[in-house]
Amino acid sequence: MMLDSSGDVWAKNSIGSGGWTEEASGGITAIATGDNGFQMILDSSGDVWAKNSIGSGGWTEEVSGGQAKISAGGGTQMMLDSYGDVWAKNTSSISNGGWTEEVSGGTTSISAGSSGFQMILDSSNDVWAKASIGSGGWTEEVTGNQTAISAG
């Protein structure tokens, strides 16, 4: 999956030159992928969309407005809203709703990895992690001075 400078989303499931399918045209600001063909996009209005196959169209709007960042990995999808709240749900649930608020405010970055592993970076530059969807249960991994995170 790739996002070009025009805000268009492209995807394919093989290695080699060519063969890209345009999946969304214009206005997309972020992309994320997970297991089994799961894809997420964030548009310029802060709407979150998802689907689980490559092809033009077929997106389901999961959240309307107010989102700032997205991440997907393993069977988990995450979003960070404009208030710094973190939300998550399983990738098997492509629909509007079913999100669990995991953190209320103060988060600046999110990352979802394999097997439901999640990381967040808070406004104090502390890194937190956990391995399941739900409110709470975060373990502080590093205190201060962190600028970016990536869960694998």
C-alpha cells in the first residue's frame, strides 16, 4: 500500500514493477495495513475508513471526523483522535462502532504491531506498551526523551 503526494492510495499484493491498483482518489492523509489484507485510510476530514481486500472502492467508514492518526498491525487497529485519546478494536470488525477507548488524552503517537502489541508515546515523551485491547493495562517502557515509536 502506498500514498502519493496527491493523496491517492495504491495497493498490490506482489513484488515487481507495475500492477498497482488505485484504491482511493485524493484527500487521503495516512495509510495503515494489518494482517490478511486489512487496510485503513485517514482522510483530510479526519474520517477513518477500512477494508480487507485490494481493489477500487469497497471502503467502510468506521469513524466520522476528529481523528489525527491511524495504525494497524496483527489483528489490531488503532486511532488517535484530535484530543489525544487512543481507541482500538480488532481488524475482524470492519464497521462503524466497536471501538474501545484505551487512553483519555495526552497521547501524541500510536503504533500497532503483531499479535495485538500496541505502543503509545505521550506528551511527556514517555513510551507505554501493552498486548491486548482494553482500557488501561499499559506498562511504562521508557521515561522521557523519546520522539518516535514503531511496534513490530
